[in-house]
Amino acid sequence: MRSRFLLTATMAALCVGTSPSAFAQTAIDLNAIDGGGGGDVYEVVDGDTLWDLCQQFFSDPQYWPTLWSINNDEVTNPHYIYPGQRLRFQPGTDVRPPSIIVDSDRGDDLAFDDSFTPLVNFIATERDCELYVPFTNTGAEVTLRSPGIMTRQEIEPLGVVDQAVSAKENLGQADLVYMRFRNTGDVNCGDIYTVYRHQKEARHPEVRSARLGHIYRIGGEVMVSDVGDKWVTGVMVKSHSEVNRGDLITDRLPVTGRIRTSELSSLVDGFIIDKVHDENLMIQSNQVVFIDRGKSDGVQSGSTFYVVRRGDGLSRRPRDFDNSLPDQVVGRLVVFSADENVAMAVLTDQSIDIKIGDRITSRVD
């Protein structure tokens, strides 16, 4: 393993934009350091230190603070040099202070003309350690679409989509359908109903014996156009996903809403217990997910959660996961509606595919 040496503040001389008067006030005349014109090239060897290099090229091992003082407001982080790297020490001019160019290649000698201005990009910031969130802020308000619902008890249907005018199997917006209602006396022309289907029974991914409720997928909305003794005719006025013959009908359920986002004041952790897959989305963002936290935990519409995961992304089996690795944020969700112990949310951001069983947390600070 090759050793490395801290280049410290001497690298600050590479930053440009300092006025000549700034370095004219220093104890050493920077423009008079090297009169050779082209500068000297030096290859770093094992055992070199900055003190030695400053002594060799500037005749003063204490010289590096002077160079650093030119740009010490911009340069807050030192750089590194390695054995085998080539350094060119450029002399100062009337418009440019002395500079050092670091070259990692070991090819031909470096060659520069007067039109070349040496630059080294420093990536250095000062910030507190925290969990990295790879998403921008969602804003104070968001519009969410949630074509799914979970209830503790099964929804009692009012009717069923029995037949349709179209010969296609998957029905959608503007299709004319024939419905059967249990009680047509309560149905009027112009009424709008929700078309839905039972998708699955929800169970907790960590406790499979825990039954949390029933998940339904909302296909769309139908408006009644005619009411007969046997048949109720309607037209699909809104389509969220495909509608099939045999789908159920219930009172209108909200699917889209404008919600003000908020962060919970206390730390609340939980799990994604299920999700609704939308075949119309190639990338499954803005999909509906269900979490095992609800009103009893302080969760309400607009509450924000982060999806966190740990382990190597190529690990396929649970026994291959390295749980000693730190958590990383892979998604963010906003609660659409909350029940007492569960909530329905929309996944607004994700960096990788979110899975059932992924952990959530209300705070990452």
C-alpha cells in the first residue's frame, strides 16, 4: 500500500481570482520566487514532505502558510499527494500568484503556455453527520392520487358491473356499462359511484398471523345515465386502472386530494405492510403503499415518512444481509389517509424499488 502525504495549504495557491495587491502585502515577494519562466517539475517519492518541497522550491520550509493566506477563505480542506505524482511549480507573474499543478499521470512532461491558467477543483464542505436524503423537498403542499384503499372490515358492495357495450375485456373511461344494484330505488340518474375490486387480505410482513384488513383497488368512477327495473346503465367518467365485468360498486370514494405535508414531532418507526401495483406506471413512483402506523401514533393526512434500508444491494437472501451496515434512505412517502392503526400513503420519491417489509421512520435528523 503506497503511503500518502498531506499537501496541506500549499494547494490553496491554485485558486485564482486574488488581486495582486493581496499578495504584495506578504513578507515574501511572490512574483520573484522562480525566475526560470517555465517552472520546475518534480516527481514525488516515498518519504517526501511538504516541508522539504517548500525548502527545495521556495527556499523556506515555513513558506506554505504564506501561499495559503492568499486563498484561505476558499480552501478549507487539504489535498493529498502520492509517490509517483508529478508536481509543476509555476512562478508568479504580475497578474497571477505562484501555483502548483498536480498531475497523476506519468506520461510526457507537462507543457503549458501563457494562456493556460492552472486550476484544481476542491470538493470540501463543512456539515454535520446525518443520514443522506437523495431527494429535494416535496413542498408544503402536494397533490396525491391514491387508487387503493384498506379497511379493517370488508366493504359491502351496492352492486356489480355485469355487462358492457364494448367488446373489449378491459374497460375504461367513456365505456358504457350495465350494472345490477341490490336496491335500484336508491339509485338516481347523475349519481356517481366508485368501481372497485377486492385485491387481497393484508398481513403484517413481520408477523404473518396478524391480519390488518382488506386491500381494495379502485378502477374508476361511473355516472348513472339510466335506471330501469332490472338494469342500471352508466358511463365510465373516470378511469384509474382497468375495469372488468364483475367489478363491484360502492359509494364514491376520494382518490385525489391536495394535502399539506408535515413532519411528526416525535420519532415513529414502522413497516410498509403492502402496496398497490399500478400497471400503468413503468416506474413505480407515486404508487399506493400501506404502513402499520395510524392515528394512535399521531399519524394523519400529510405526515411524511422516509423509507430506510440497510445491506448490500446485490444480496438476494435475508441470510446474506449485513445488518451491521448503516441505514440509507431509499424512499419517501406522504400519508393520504389514516385509520386508527394503519395508514394509506403515496410513495412520492424512491431511489430503488420499494418492497413490502421495508422499514419507515418519521425523522432522519
